Amino acid sequence: MESYKADVVIVGGGGAGLRAAIAVAESDPALKIALVSKVYPMRSHTVSAEGGSAGVKLSTDSLEYHFNDTVGGGDWLCEQDVVDYFVAHCTEELTQLEHWGCPWSRTPDGHVNVRAFGGMKIERTWFAADKTGFHMLHTLFQTSIKYPSIKRFDEHFCVDLVVEDGRVQGVVAIEIASGEFSLIEARSVIIATGGAGRVFRENTNGGVVTGDGMALAYRHGVPLRDMEFVQYHPTCMPGTGLLFTEACRGEGGFLVNKDGYRYLQDYGLGPAEPTPRNKAMELGPRDRLSQAFWYEQQKGRTIEGRFGSVVHLDLRHLGEQKLRERLPQIYELAEQFLGVDPAHEPIPVRPAVHYTMGGILVDGLCAAPLPGLYAAGECSSVGIHGANRLGSNSLSELLVFGKVAGVEAARFAKSVAPGNSATLLKQAQAVEQRVLGLKTKTGGTERIATLRKEMAQTMEDGCGIYRLADTMQKTCDKLDELKDRFRNVNVEDRSSVWNTEWLLAIELDYQLDVARSMAYSALNRRESRGAHQRLDGFEQRDDVNFLAHSQAHYVADGPPRIDYGPVKITKSPPGTRAYGAAGEKVEQERKASNV
Amino acid sequence: MSEAQKKIEIEVLRYHPETDSEPHAQVFEVPFTDDMSVLQGVQYIKDYLDGSLSFRWSCRMAICGSCGMMVNGIPSLSCQTFLRDYYPARVRVEALSHFPIERDLVVDIGGFIGKLESIQPYIIAKEPRTLAQGEYLQTPEQLHAYEQFSSCINCLLCYAACPQYGLNPDFIGPAATALLHRYNIDSRDGGKAERMELINSEEGVFHCTAVGYCSEVCPKQVDPANAVNQNKTNAAADYFLRFLRPKGGAK
């Protein structure tokens, strides 16, 4: 087995991983960085983010507003000290990206422009047309090429962490092109592998979004926090789940039901006005909008399509010129995939799984409880999203906490001595034998695709927009069954070069662990908060019993053990979460009571 | 007959270096619906007919650049090419032309990555600025000048379309030139002189014979042919000007 010695190894080459790599390189050019990614970095799922990235910009805006929007949007399940740090650092990170060449859209006088986004009181979403993630990712990837200390392991698939003497000391990875294993030794490890949305059937995510890093940390005893909070994005393509950005509504788009009625006004988000008002109607938060869709469907006011019920995203009144300028990718997606010209017809949409609010438990410095291990981005739970993420906070999170993770992992690496190479190699060889076993064993009968489809279906059935104890229980049982059946999986392909069937099997194993952490955490949370909504007697938020982070702990031969940790409240006590006119009233009352 | 029962033949070029001496075609019959992409057809094969078929894909929405293939001989993103446009005829899917095949539909793109790294694809600041000074001002017109060239998703369809790249894999080629041009004409950048060294070199833009097929197949309207040709003019001017001023001299 090949062995490579690094100081810091980063698993994942998307926005967070690249930002972390640059941060390590800038904090100490002498540190050797290994950036391990199962795809070439510019293929990472950051590329698909569309609408924009939040950072206070206008003189009418303030850090306090961004804080309040984020904490209220997260239904008070946020780490408030971490949110404070976050909002205070978004703008400088976005400016840093500007200096690195990101083609942000501009105002006529040349300043960076900002747009409105759901749940945000003031326009503060920086955007590059509707390809913000694409441009941020390519800017970061291309900028990373400047730093000679970053050695990339492109198309290397990480199969395990190496933990020795109570701290993480490296990773084992497969070079996909050859099937060869490598040990990459390091004094600290950053996981930046993104979310896990593909454990659900209908989702906006790319094929790579399989929760790998979450499962890796989890199996080594690091809890996965708040995994029951999975975001349904309200405006996705029926069938494929592909995303129509929230910026469609930020630019003034309407959501209407089969009668052409802007139904959100019936769900505490009104009044309906002809132009978008922030934090109202179509600019409400994603959880509320997806929930409103569900009720419209129950009432029979949606439109029946081939891929289930839909409502209409109506952009016609914005006109072709504005759509081509501000939403060019959306225009193309609608035309090419649906045959719909959005300047002349409404776009059929329905909610789909989009984002994993929870993830690897880390503190405000991105450190996991396992010494030497750090995490950043969607795979992590640093505590800013709570029970519901606001659109455009996650791209900023990649930057702010990617940098923190890099700086902290660099500091840790310098504080400890390199490990014992012989011991680490021995561990790595044991990992190799175990992983090879998946394709060399005989007699398997279960098809990977069948198990994967059953997993995705049961997650949708039990952990969808609204949840019930008995269906969640069925999902937990089904996942237990699938985990069991996975032992009998059949990998037909026994070869070494580009054996993607083998990799799919490893990913499925990761997904099953992550899915179980979600389903069991959901079943255990007997309240409704943010994206976790129940209809079985637990319809209300319960701050007495559940103003707490769930923590799923891996158990080798059984379902996860769930316990709870405290939520850090510094200055915003849990309050009424309201939008539209009701939200304005709550805000006025709060202001009055503070006087 | 219901739509769900429609079937299309997909002919896939297979090659496995551990067992095959050369690529060969294999035909699969795949049930399809009108909304299905060629990528979804290939995924069906992998899921239900032959798990050993290898190909790259991820986003499914023509932005990650992974799933480029030759579809009936035309460089295409398989996620936004639809089976309905070929039915009832058979559709042929092969690895991208002009690249070494690693296995089945997977090609070796290491050569392109090397080119991308060589062109200094990052801002070399004309006037360095601290974060405290805030953003550079860049008008919408200045943005518009380079925006299309920044839209390249590195899918490499243009290389599969480029006859010169087919003849000489060292030729810098369309996408890398578009990216070089993107930074050269960015109002924040001052690195053009450094980058033009590469363009003026043996493997630079003069290999292009202005076929223009690269721009035709580009799924993102980057128009790399335009970038190549603007750089021929630049390179020519640069070639003569370099006798007149010291290397790296102020513009």
C-alpha cells in the first residue's frame, strides 16, 4: 500500500474543503495539505447552488438583523454564540471571494449587488446570476491552484479514518482509476464531504451527496447532531427534483395553486402584495412554504401531474429580459427539461429534499469531540441552522467555517507529533482487507439499486414534510431490515479499474447509517419545530423538553442511541416564530417590551 | 400501448483495460419515458442490467460537467440529451473523443487539468487591495466582458470536438484558452503578460484552425472559439511588442 505523509488531510473538495485548504496554506505554507475528493473538486455539489450567499451589505441592514433572521428561522435551535461569529464574518469572506475573482453580479456603479431571499429581513444575498455555487466553487478551485502546499488526491474515495492513541491520524482512500488503496497520514483531519440528501427519493442533490463523511465520523464515535432536521425546498422539478432557486421568488415570482390563487396568504404568510415583501408570502422560510404545499395538496387545491401534485411558480410578470439576466439557468432548465418557457408559462413545482441541517457534532471552532478531527459545511453541525436553514446561509457557512476549520486544523497539527507510521499502516491494511471483502465475497443476492430505492422510499414515507410516530417507526424498522440485508449485497464487478459498482456499495452502507440517524432522531423528537413537523399529538414546539440538540450515537449492531445536548442561548430567548403581517406585529411587540 | 412500456436500444462502447484488448459495442434494451435523459438510460443499465458499466455523473442539471459523452457521435452532456429525440432508432453512446479511455465511458482528463493549472487561472491583482478596503468596483459592462468565459463547466465537450486537439494533445485547446482569456480581461487582473507566455508558446493558440465546432457543442454558450481567436490577435500583437519593451513592462 502506498503511504503519503501530510500534516493536514481534508476529505471533500467542495466549497468548504477548498476554503479550508486555502486557510491551512495561508496560515502556514510549510504545512503539507492533502485534499482528498472522490470527484474532481469542480464537480462537487457546491456547483449546483443557485441563488446566493448571505452577508450584510446595505447600510439599512445590520448584523443583529442577520442574527435574528437566522435564529428565528432556525426556530431557536441555533448555537447563538456561533451564529454571532457567523454573521460577523460573512461579509469579509464574500469580499475575499470577490478579490479572488468571483463574478458577483453588480449594481450600475460597480458595487456588488444583493437580492432578497426567504426569511431575510433585508436584501443581503450576494449572487452571481443564478449560478452562485458554480462560480464560488470554480473561483475557490482555481484560486487553490496558487498554493503549492495543497496536494490534491482527485478521484480518491475515502473509506475510513485512522484513529490511534485517541486521536485521528489519517485516512485510507482508494484511487478510483486503479482501485489501489493509500494511507494518507496526517496530524489533523478535516471532513468537508457535504450533505446526505440522496437518502431520500425525490431530492435536488447530485449523485455524490451520500453522507460519506458523516458516516465516517459517526462510526468512530462522533455523534451526529440534529439529524431529524431535513430541509424540503418548496420549488423543485417534479420527477427529477431539480432545483428552481429561491431567487425566483426573491426576484418577484409567485406561487399559485390550481385556481391561480397565491395560497401562502392562507398560512400566516400574508398579506399578498403585488411586489415581494421580505419575510412574507413567497419570501417566507422554506419549511413553512413546503408545509403550506402539503396542506394545499390535502385540500385538493394542487394540480395533478405525472410525478405527483404540483403548484405553479409563476415568473411571467418578470418578463423575458429580466429572467434571462437574473435567472438564466432557471430559464434553461425549464425550457430543456420541462419544455416550459417561463416568460410565457408557469413552471410546475413541488417540494423535494434539499439540505441536511444536522451533521457531525463540532464546536464553534469546527472541532469534533475526537481530537484532531474537524468538520465544516453541510456535513457538519456547527450550530447555525437550527431546525430550519435560511436560504443563502449555507454558501456563506462554507466560507466562514471552511476557513475556521483550516486555521484550527493547522494549529492542532503543529501542536502534536506525527504518529507511528508502522502502526498506522497496519490499521490501514486491515481497512483494505475489510473494504476489499465487499467485492470478493461470494453468494450475495441483494442488488445495490434495489436496497437504495427501498431506503429512499422509506425515508420519504416516514420522514417527509409531516411525520407520524407509526410511519416513522416503520421507517426505522425498514432501515434496520435494509442494514441487515446489506450484509448480503452482491457486487457483480470484481475488477479494480473504475469499479463504480463497488463504490456505490460502500456509499450505500454510509447512507444506511446516516438514514438511521435521521429516522431514529425524528422518532425521538416528540414535538414540532422547524422542518420537523408532527401530526400525532406533538404539533406544538415544546421548549421545556425539546429545546435541545439531538445526538445520534453509532451502535455497531443495532439502532443508534439518541440523547440530547443543551442549546446555547445568549441574547435571543425562544419567541414566537411568525412571518408576514403577524411577524411584523411580533417584532413590534418585542421592540416595545425592550424599551 | 402505454408510454411506460416504450423501449429503446442503447448501444454502449465498452472497454475494460483488465480484460479487453480493444473497445467493443454492447447493446441494451432500456424501457423509457419521454422525460428520460440519456444519462438516466445509462443509469438504468447500471442499476438493472449490468452493474459493471462505468461512467461519471453527478448533478443531473448540466452544471457539474461530469457526464460528457459522445451521443450518436456528437459531444453531449448526457444529462440534458433526451432519449425521446432518438426513438425509435437505436442511440449510440461512447466515451468522449480524443481522450484516452480509462474504462467504458470514463476518459482520462488529467491532461486538461494540467493545462488548467498551467494558465494561472486566478486573479493576479492589478492593484492589490485589503479586505478592509472592500470590494473592487466592477461595472456591469466590465463584468459582461468576461462573464461568458467564466461560465465554462470544464465538461470538455469542446476538446472532443476539436480536430486540432485530436491531432496534438499538447495543444492548449478551447476551454483552457477561454479561461485564460477570462482572467486576462477581468478588470481586477494584471496577470496578462505572464499568461501570454504560454499562449505564445509552441502549444498555444496558433494551432487552432478556426473550425468553430468547439463553440457549437458548448452547452454553456462560452464560445471558446471566440476566446481562441481574440488571443491569436493578442498573441500576434504581443509577439511584435515584446521586441519593443522589456518583459513584464507596464502596459
